[in-house]
Amino acid sequence: MESIMTATVAVFDRFRVLANNAGEWIGLLGIRLLLAYEYGNAGIGKFNGENWFGDVESQFPFPFNVLSVDFSWFLVTWTELFGAVALAVGLATRLFSISLFILTLVAWATVHAGYGYNVCDNGFLLPLIFMIMLVPLILSGPGKLSLDHLLLKRSAKRY
């Protein structure tokens, strides 16, 4: 009985080690790719669409209410587009994750907060999910399967 228990613990320990190693490489990749897809679609929609920020300008929190509607539209569009590409390849991940977190927080306060929780009613559930998904990228970075990791590894070899 003791040998079965020892063998079971060894199997679980081996799985834990393999999962940890895999997690360092691909653990955050799914989050990055999903967020890249969503923010990229939003950015493309804004790039190809009309500026509707004038309709919600009065709800922009400070300091965003100081910026012109056209500049805000430009800033959001390009933050979403560049942020999507950056997340997809894992480049400047923390910078873009913080930028997208702030952007999403403003979108929550400006557009989604008044509609409740439900996604179908344009509520704040989706922005909440996106912000929660951005937190590990802000705190842990993009993982080893990223340009950030590659560049950091190369720069460490130089010194």
C-alpha cells in the first residue's frame, strides 16, 4: 500500500514539474492571444468606423475629459491596434497591458457602468474579465514564449 502511495505522489510530483515548465512557456500565451484578438477587433472597428466618442464625452473621467474627442478616438484606436500586436508577440507586454487596463477602466466608467453586469446589455462583465486577464500580464509579464523574454535573455548575455 505504501509503494502505491509513493508511486502516486511521484507521478503527481512529475506532473507538477512538467506543468510548471510548460506554464513558464505557454501559460500566459492563451491570455495574450485572446486579449490581442479582442482588442485588435475593437481597434479595427474604430479605425474603420465613425467617432462616436462625442456621444459619451460628458462621461469621460478626469483627465480624459480634458482631451478632445478626436484625440481620444485616435489614442484609443491606436492603443488597441498596437496593444493587440504587442500582446500577440509578447513585446512591451507590461507597458501595453497597463495601457489597455487604463483604457478598459475608462471604457467601463464611460460606456458600460450604466448598463449593469450583463454582457448582452452592454454591461461591465466583459471589461471586468479583460481587466482581470490583464493583471497577470502586468504582474508576471508575458511568459517565456515572447519577444520580451527573448530580448531580456539576449541583453543579459551582453553584460
